[in-house]
Amino acid sequence: MLAYSPEQKRELKAFLFLTVFLAPIVAVGLVAGWGFVVWIFQMFAGPPGAP
């Protein structure tokens, strides 16, 4: 069985936190933020399409 040092355990926990929790939250936040920006822009500029 492999014995991991305390630093390796901490790095593994940080990696799992980043990949399982932080990255999806940031991705959803970016997509939602972009959608909000487009929605606000369309309130002022009108919907896309031919005039």
C-alpha cells in the first residue's frame, strides 16, 4: 500500500476541491453572467435579427 506524505494529501484534497466544486461553480457563473449581459444588452438594443 502506498503511503502519502501530508503535503501530498493536502494537494490531493485541493485538487479534488478545485475540480469537483470550484471549476463547475465558476463555469456556471460565467455562462450565467454572459447570459445576463446579453439579456441586458438586448433590453437596450433590441432583439437580434434584421431591422
